[in-house]
Amino acid sequence: MKLVLLSGGSGKRLWPLSNDARSKQFLKVLEDDSNNLKSMVQRVWTQLNRVNLSESTVVATSKTQVDIIQNQLGQKVELVIEPSRRDTFPAIALAASYLYSEKNVPLDETVAILPVDPYVNESFFEQVKQLEKILNQSESEVALIGVQPTYPSSKYGYIIPTTIPTTIPTTNSSIDYLRVHSFIEKPTESEAETLIAQNALWNCGVFAFKLNFIISKLEELGLPLQYDELLEQYDNLPKNSFDYEVVEKTDNIVVLPYDGYWKDLGTWRTLTEEMNTSQIGRGIITEDCKDTHLINELDIPITVLGVSNVIVAASPDGILVADKEQSPRIKEILGQYDNRPMYEERRWGWYKVLDHLKTDENYEVLTKRIGVIAGKNLSYQYHKHRSEVWTIIRGEGVFVQNDKLRVVRQGDVLEIPVGHKHGLKAVTDLEMIEVQTGSQLIEEDIVRVFMTWDEVEEHCYVK
């Protein structure tokens, strides 16, 4: 069995911590067994490791999330990178072509698709393993996992199964699955009550099928099966969800009920319910605050005094103070904002935007605080429209400018004019203040010469 984790979205309901560069699955607000802060994707990856599934897993994501995935999961995680965001059917089709043409996975191999951020116990992934047996036994085209609802929710889609289960004996017990009768998408709460009484299940976004099932869909659409060719024609794929494009048009579907713990941490209410602490970052919550959480990524303290059932979240992107039940409304309000992400995690570390000033149409000043992890490096690059000044404020590194290498330490100031090639490797954890000035302060104004430090050392010399 092969697994594909779908990583996308911007998680706007968790603003200001989430943005277009750091969606909800990357927020480090959950604790692991050692009380270290972890993100949802790190938690899921640890669980996949424990049930021996990580080595057969690829992550399908957009190019904007590559750096943060490598930062949190490591450089070795296998990625299928979408050239543009087009919904779940194109992402799954691209991953299928990658498995077929790049990894030579047999057409009769089972492929399971999972969201990257379910909050579940490890027993959930043991259920995922059973989907292969169910596909083989039932001779169905698609097998789903359906979660036993715990309350009538209008946020989820519902799977309506038939009433007669089929049992598959296993070594230690047995597996019961059901044929799928129909689907209902996000009913009202009263409708959901009726559906639950009819044994309906929450659709948790887990699908399994034989690889040939999707490869044949690409053939029907007249699209190439080779990964590199499909990348070039990616915009020709239907911009639809996998549910709409495939599942709802397929008759032979089965579902495996799951009655263990499952939760979608998509709002501040559900996320804070799973946090082991009420406060992350600098600040004070007074004792008369009940069910109030403070998450502060800024360097200034925040005091929360005498208010209950509130989320206070602060990041370089903004500050949110909201009643937890009302916090999902932030998604409606964010349409009024058109700001660049002010915090990003990269493969080499992170940066925060401290200030952004436009003096006129042709001149901007952007100030960042940048952290580079020991042993990691910024690419060797140059810019066509901006100059930079770096001030090392902590740590030690090796700086390269126009093919000359030298050691830099706390207090060093490095001037980088327009067009000068430059890069840096951190010997210890290193932080610096970067001031950009120029006419176009955009991430696209980067011309990369070398990505790895081995290439830099091979072509450059010590000053």
C-alpha cells in the first residue's frame, strides 16, 4: 500500500498564526510526549512512523509549502509538488502519475489518500491499513473511512451507508464494512440529527483505490500518464474536488466505520481544546479568566485580564482577540486584507518581517529578522532590483560574496549591493537583521546560482 498525504490550504480560520505561507497544519501549538511543541503535520508524521507507514508515504503539496514541510519533516520526505493550486482531484491525479511513472508502482497496488492534519489516535492509521483488504474482498472501486459522529454537525459531509455489514475475518478479530448508498454535503444541524439516526458517518477525507483506477481516469480525460508531461498540462486537469469529480460519480463504493477519536482542528475552539497549555509566548492571563488562551509570537508581552472563553493570538501578521465561538468569522473579514505573509518557515530556518515602508512608487524598505539553523545555508544568489545590509546579532557563520568566503560573527555588518552574489551557512544557530532597499522587494527577485553549500565551497575561495 502507498499513502498520499494532501497538504494544502491557507487555514484562514486560524489567522493571524496561519497565512498563505504557513497554513494550519504547520502551527506548533500541540505538545508531544516530551512536552515539546509540535505541529499537526509533525504529529501525524510521528504516528505514521510508529505504525510503519512513513516510508511508503508521499506528500502532495503546492510549491509554496515545500520549504516549511522540509523544515518540519526533514529533507528526505518525498514530495509531489503541484505547479499551482487546483483542488484535490488534480493533486491526487498528479500523485498517481508520480507513483506510476516515477516510482514504477504496479497498477494493482492500493493507494490511500489522507489529509495531512487529522487529530487522531494511532488506531486510526491501523484502520487505514485495512482498506487494502476491504478493496480486495469487496471488489469495489473506492473504499472510504467514515467516522462515527459524536454530535450533529453542519461542518462535515456525511456518508449514508447501507444497513447490512460485510465481515472479513482477520488474524486476531474481524473487519466490518458497509456499501455506500449516497452522500450528503454539510446538512443543517437538524438534518444531521436525522442522518445520524440513520447510521450516517462523517466523511473524514480518506479514500483508497487501486492505482489503475486513477490512471484510467487520466486516460479518459486524454491526459498524459507520465509525471513530467502531466506537470506541463496540469492546468488542463478539472479544478474540482476528488469527491465531486470521482467519488460522487462512482457507484461501487464501500466504507469502513471508525469509532475511535477523530477531530478536525480547523477553528480556534477545536484547536485550543487539544492544547495542553493555555499560554504560549510572553504575557499574563489573570486567574479570573476561564477557558481563555493566549498564543503570542511577538517579542512584546500581552496581558489578558478578566475575560473568558477568548482566544488572543498575535503574530507578525496581526493580532486577533475573539470569542472562541465567533472566531470562525475571521475568514469573512480577511478578504479586506491584502498583506504579504509576515512570518515564514523555510528549509533553512525562519524569518519575521519587522517593518515594511514604501516611501514612493519606486522605493521600498523592508526589515526582517532572520534565523538560520546550525548546519543549514541560504542559497548562493543575487538580486536585480534591491540591495541588502545584514547585521549578525547572534551566532557564527560563513559568508560568501562574489565567490569569496569568510567567517562572520555577532556584530558584523555585511553590505550587499544590487547584483552581488551572496550566501551564508550557519556554523551555530545564527540570527541577523536584514534591511532590503530597492524598487521591487519581492521574493521573485532572487536569481539562485547554487543551492547547496558543497557547490559554494567547490566554486568559491577563502578571502
